[in-house]
Amino acid sequence: MPPPPGPFRRGFWRSPIRGPWLTSVFGFVLLAGIPVLFVTGALSYAAYNPGLGRLNDQTPEKGLLGFYLFDWPTDPSWLYRLTQGVHVTLGVVLVPVLLAKLWSVIPKLFTWPPVRSAANALERLSLLMLVGGAVFEFVTGILNIQLHYVFPGSFYPLHFYGAWVFIAAFAVHVVLKLGSASRALRSRPLLAELRTGLAATRPEPSDGGGPVAASPAVPTTSRRGALALVGGGSLVLFAVTAGQSLGGGLRATALLAPHNRAPEQGPNGFQINKTAAAVGITPQLVGPDWRLELHGAAAPLVLTREQLLAMPQRSARLPIACVEGWSTEDQLWSGLRLADLAALAGLPGAADVLVESVQPPGPFTSVLLRGNQIRDLRSLLALHVNGVDLSLDHGFPARIIVPANPGVNNTKWVGRLTFRA
């Protein structure tokens, strides 16, 4: 049966630089980057304490997919800033490479007939899962770091399950294609190709139905030009993204980051995720009538902010790092140690603490912290930052700050702490 007109016919695709060599170059870059993306993404998921149920973890019935989970460490304090910064920055930097790889193999998506054998059907299915999974993961990840939540559900389970589908298809694809990709890469020395200009650019030998054009057009760019375009695009994206994680003077270069500028001047002038107004925090909720409820093995305590300020105050220099990849510089926080509050509640060896915000009900208004996070002497119920009261947007009258903790778990506008054995 002849192929239908359009992209299913080999003559439709005429680029003279498509071929196994160029595809393999892009493929090996992705082979180096995607496992790092997957591992850092899995570490981010572990950092959210998914073993503690649906308060922190919105991913239902993860079952065996949660086999790697562990108590997320609090040391070094910049750990989550590093792992999530790498995850987000690398994901953005790989976008041009992914698009170039898809462009280089797009003729293979339109082969005719679509399936020739059982083995070919398996390869085609893995290819569909690979391409669909890659597009889904990169698109949802980029939308998330831009705070553009248009998902048909929660980002967390969608990105989590999508990652496992994608990495499974990726592993199958690597097994099927690693040998042929290695041979293709060795067929043309990289340095020689980088010295080949437009005038000397020729199509690769026919590969019998692969991406090589059956009737190639006159080249308008060389393979060297294609590699320069993709590499240059990745460098530009790195330059306008990485500053949100690296900080310092580079923060001003993070043009694509939604949190690249400080919201105000002064001691509270560092990045925030959501303002008090955006989540419904009113002066009445955090005004003179605000109280902290402390629950544990002892009788419940109800404490005013003045009573909290009269207790021994401790300090710690800690950053805030969020899942979107942005982070703050180290800030000087002061307040009460969570370990001291656990002792005051009658549970000095508390296994966890339920932190509840006065924020109106919504995602992450209740968060669980684990025992190792409570015991770290830098973990605070912060009342001040950089020597002054917290601003309302930074969690006045009290907020949680825990080293290496994802920002969303550093609850603001805390109203109740429940320590549990």
C-alpha cells in the first residue's frame, strides 16, 4: 500500500544535514543530561517528605515508585538550593537540544507502514512514549517554574508519574539505539565536522529509511552551524536562568526567572513566592489577637508573640530555595528553636511536627516536618529576619525556617504546632 501524501512520503523531508551523526550528537548530550534531571527531580520529591501522607505529598498511590524515599537531610543547609537549582537550570538549558533532537528524527515518526513487525511495534511504542513523555515533562516543568498553573490537576502527581513513564521509555530507547548511535558518532570526527563550512556540507550516506533525505535540498546551513545554533541557544538560556539559583550579582541576569528581583528594599528585601494578599492573609488573622497554639504530650499552650519574644532567641543564617529553581541569599533568621518548642510541648524527642498556618485552607497550609528537621539546632520558628520583624509577605508574625527544606515547607503565618511521638 503506497504511503499517503505529505510527511509519510520520504521526499517530503529534504534537509541535507539530517542524518545519524547529527542525531547521535544531540542524543549523547541528552544521554548525559537526562539522568541528572531525573535524579535531581527524584531528590526534590524526597525532600518534600512524601512518606508523611497527603499533607506534603499530593501524589496518590505511588506504591513501588516511592522505593527510594528517605529522611531528607538538613546538612548542608544549601543542599536543596543546589539540587533543585541544577534540576531547573539544566532542564531549561536542554530545551534547545531536545528540540533539535526531535527535529533530527521527525521523519522517523512518519515512516510507512507505521508497524512492520512485533519488534518494530515495540520500538515505535517506546518512541511514542519517549517523545510524548519528553514533551510533557519539559512543558509542565517550564510552566511550573514560571508559576503558570494550567494543569488539569496538581503539578506534583502529573510531573511525578510523567517522569517515570519518560525515564522507562528513555531506558528502552537507550538499550535499542546505543550501539547504532555510537557507530554513527564514530563515522564522522567531531573536529573535522566543526571545520566543515556550508560550501563543503554534503548529505550523509543513505540509511535506508532513516532521517537521511531521499532527495536532499541545497544546504542552507552546515552541521557546524546547526550545532552552533543549538549550543548558543543553550548558553543564552543558561545565562538568563542560572542567576536565580547562583545569586549575587548574577541574580539580575535571570531574566526568565519569576523571582529575579527583590520585592522591596531593606532587611526584608529578598524573594518571596506568594504575597500575603495573594493567599488571603488579612491584618485580622495576624494582628494583636494572633496566638500560637502549642500541642504535644503536655497540656496545650497558647502563646502571644510577646511571650515568644521573651523566651531565649536563637539565630541561624539560612537561604530559602523553592521548587521553581529560585533561591535567596543566606538571611539571618532569629526566633525559637523547634527543638526547644518540642521540649516545651513535652516531647523533646518528637518524631514529627504538624505545622499549621492561619492562611485560609488551600495547598500547603498544613505541613509535616520530620524528627531530624526538628532536632537540627538551626531549625527555627522565626520571628525576625536580618534584625527586624518579619514583613507580612515573609510570614509575620511567625514562620518556619529549616535548613535544606523546600521553601513551600517553610510555612508562613504559623498558627499551630502539634508535636507527635
